[in-house]
Amino acid sequence: MKDTYILGIESSCDETSVSIVKNGKEEIATVISSQIDIHKDFGGVVPEIASRNHVKNITLVLEECLSKANMTMDNIDAIAITYGPGLIGSLLIGLEAAKTLAFIHNKPLIPVHHIAGHIYANSLVKELTFPLLAVVVSGGHTELIEMRDHYKFNKLGGTLDDAVGECYDKVARVINLEYPGGPKLDKLAHIGKPTYKLPVPLKDDSYNFSFSGLKSAVINLAHNEEQRGNELNKENLAASFQKVAVKSIINKVKKAVIDKNIKTVIVAGGVAANGGLREEMEKLSRELGFNLSIPPMKYCTDNGTMIAAAGYYAYKSGRTADYYLNSVSSEKLN
Amino acid sequence: MRILYIDTSSSFLYTGIVEESNLLCEVKKEYNHELSKYALPEIVEMFESNNIDPKSIDKIIVVNGPGSFTGIRIGITIAKTYAWSLNIPITTITSLEAMMLSSNSNKYYVPLIDARRDYVFGAIYSDKKEQILKPKHIKIEDLKQKLEDIDDYIVITNDDIDLGEKESYDPDILTIVEYFKDKESINPHAVNPDYLKLTEAEESKLND
């Protein structure tokens, strides 16, 4: 069978990334231009600044990727683009570039949902096997998605308010860790002991999550300790928060695996790098006997590679878009 | 020589193709908040209905602002991707120059775009089309003062701005392209919007 080369473009938040992937599983070349140092000064991603930097970067990243792969647009079979969800002004830059390339080089345009990208990051490591549960955890998402075949997504549940990664960053700010504080909080948690009492959120029968209450509980706790003149033990607070945040995810994963008779669980998104979550997921996989797949860190953050990988399976299932494709800030995965 | 013109700096898409002083085709359409969806397919439709191969374009002239931030980015991204990918010359002009050139007046030209909160994006050009005040994000009151020294001028705007005699803007794409067709081209990677204004986040940081 002829090989298929997909060019994937991702610009949904603060990373401009382009990648070429062969047959949905072999990474040929990837370039990521991150704006993390720019937004650090503002304590979080500023949408207008992100859009401005995507415009500056887009053709540079495209050029570097093609030259790294030693390819031209003639070698590309189709162009995959993140159309949403994400920051609308950021998404638009990748979208307009993708549509323009598809037009002038007469290539199919494949719309890829950002979450589908995170899920298919796993197919760069190992072929997906079904029935599968995708645990998508990042700064923008916390979702449980059941898959019984390629490109068939059934969302079981998701966060009702903040994403887990967002909650990590906000709690990190309470204890004065520099943005993005999530990973730093994870490190502190490994030093500390869970001595502070925090409530496990949304202990119900749904597959949903809620993190805003937990965030408020941490803020109140810090405030109360200060009022009492007690010094806050940052390591212990980090450990206490992490224990509860991870537990609330694990509880729902466990329920979904049992209810849906899941054989494979994949973890995707930036928070997949979280040490506490990894440990507990591994424990759960031994307890329930499912295969666990957590992609290497480089595929967990936003990148064009996962978009190209998902794009391959979308393309094979006949999903292409016309030039009227628009970016959307929020959209259900289907 | 075939030149593609693109301006998406307002709620309108203005695009056209000029060849040897002839306007082959043009599109002028308003899209409220949906420019990102329609800009490229409209351009595609213009090429297809006139049987023009996208690879036959020799140069691109694109408007890099001022105007709607999102709007400018749409046109710039299409234009720079196009020029970079086909390795063709590209140059930028301002929306205010395009407005000045589209007027038939023989007075001083004052093209203006509403920038909200008592500000406009504006410039002043002489009757000989020389730049008197370079494109600026300027308080209306300050602009008024600058206009006091000028006898006879015409404001060109599609916005609700009252600074004397005015006419509305309808781009004369052929004239604009002819005027700038020999303007020096720049590296597509360096083709970027010129917003004339920092983001609010940057401004409040400066004021800290």
C-alpha cells in the first residue's frame, strides 16, 4: 500500500507547531515554537499576544518542518488542521495557513478536533486497541472518552468547571510558584505529606469532574492559616491537593473501566506528565488488569504530530473539509 | 505580471487580481464576524470563476493594518503563506494608503478608522499624496488640533466619525495596485501586521 504523509498544523493555544507523520504512526519531522516565555511575564496566556505571535511564527515553522523532513508540499498527501477547541484568535492563524496551502497545492484539508489529537498521540507509540478509554487531562480539558473503533468517540463525562491543569496552575499561584506552576506543584507534592484535609470533589455516580470547589478550598485554607498566624507548609499543601485531585480522576476512571468493560486506557494531554497521576493510574491498571498507555512527554503537550496522526485516521474515515472550515472555540468531539 | 491584492483589515473582504493595468476580477463583500470562514473560499471562488491558476500569480500586495486585529491577521496569514509557499514576491501597504488612493478628491486626505474610546487610526496626506502625518493610533482631540493648520481636507471613512467634510471608502483596487506594483518586496516571513497599538495586557504592564 502507498504511504500516506500528513502535514499537521496546531495553533490552538500558545504553541505554533507543524509536523509531518507517515501512515498515522511514524513521526518524520516536528517543529514546535512555544511562547511560554512570553506569557510567563503575564502569569498566563494572553490571547491577543498569542495570536500576534502565531502570525509571526507560522511560515517559519512550516518552512523548518519541511526542510527538516527534506520534503516539499508535493510530497504531502493531505493537510490536517486543529479547528478547535481553543483560543479562537490563535486557531485562526493555523486554519488560514492550512486552507491557503490546501488551495494553492490542491491538497485535501482534514479538520481535526484538538482532543482527537491528544488521543491519537498514543498511536505514535503503539497502535490503539479497542474498547478503549481515553483520559484527556490538560490545562484546557478533563474528559473521559470511550472508543470502540477508530475515530468513534463517545464522551462519557468531563469537567463541569475548571480543567484539572487549570486548577493546578491556580493552586500553584496560591503558593507563589511561577507560571506554569502545575509541574512545579507536582514536584513539591512528592516531597510533602498530605496533612491538610481537602474535600474530594463530585463523589457521585456520573463520569464528570469539578475542580473549582477544590481550588476554592485551597484558597480558603491558605487564607485561614494566614489569619491564624500559622505558616503554610507548601510541600504538604501540594501533596494534599495532589492526592485529592488525582483521587477524583482515578475514582471516575475506575468506574468507567468497570462499567464499560474497558481493556485499554490511554492518558493524554499535558497533565499526563503528572507523576502522581501516573503512579495511581499504574496502580489501578494492575488492580483491574487493563493495558495502560501514557505517551512520552513530547507527545503530551500541544504539537502538530498528534494532529497529523489523528488526521491520518480522520482522512481514512473520509473526513475532509471544504474551504469554508472555520475555527471554533468550543465544540463537542464527534 | 499578475498581482493579487488582499485587504481584510475591516469587516470587508477586498480582493482582486490585476494584470498589465487591467483589473481581471475583484470581490468586495462584508462579513460580520465571519471573515475567517469566508475570506479564503471567496478568494478561491474568484480564481476558479475566472479560470486563474493560483500558481500563476507573480506578486502579492497585502494590507497590514491598521484596523481590526483579527481581520488583519486573516489577510496577512493567507498572503504570507501563499507567497512563502510559492516563493513569489510580496509587499505590504497600509489600509490608510489604500483609502487615500481610492479618493478622487484633490484636497488633503484624512483617512480614518474608528479605534474606539475616543481614538482613531488615521493619517494625513497632502493633495500630492505625500505623507504629512504617518499612520497613527491617535486621540480624536489631538488629530483635530493637527487638522487646524490645514485649509481644505477630506475625511475618508466608513465609520461614524465627524471631523468635517467626509466621503465613504470604496477601494479602487486597480489604482491601489498600480500605485504600489513596483514597491520593494519583502521576505514573506517578515510580512506581519502593523497594529499601531500594543495589546491591553502590554499597555497595562507598561503603566505598572
